[in-house]
Amino acid sequence: MSTPHLLVHDKKDTVGVVVIEGLKAGTNMFCVITHDDSSFKLKSKMDVPIGHKVALTDIKKGDTVIKYGQDIGKAVADIKKGEHVHVHNLKTKRW
């Protein structure tokens, strides 16, 4: 088994977390869903820092983003599958 590039908690999640340093655009990431230890591949469309999120599916502006099976906010821009998800395209719903 390969070392994962991306961890996802639950199959309902729409983002996963990068767990390696220096993830580069074009990387065919090995992704693991920790809830059931299943895996899949996903190509990164951008360089993404460790600890940051990657979209697992296309996310439309206004959509709820799910991480760890929980609502973590809403997309404030369209986000394509494999793109970096962070403060530039995701905001809390609290304010």
C-alpha cells in the first residue's frame, strides 16, 4: 500500500486534507477514506500546502462544503474537482 497524499474522513465529505509536504499540481494523489479504509485516486489541479483541503468533486458557489462529515462553510466561488479549497473560496456560515 502506498503512503496517502490525501485523507478523507467520510464518503459524504466534499473535501479531503493534504497530508504530505509539497503537493504539486498534476499529482495523481492516493486518497484514503479513514472511516472504512477504502481508497481512490484524484489528480491535483494546483499546488496545495500540507494541511489544506482539496475538492473531491465540483463544488458550486453557495454549496455547503463537508469535511469530517460536518458542514464547515459555504463555497464563495465555483471550485473544480482537484482544486485547492481555503479562505479564498470557502467562508464560514457564522457571519
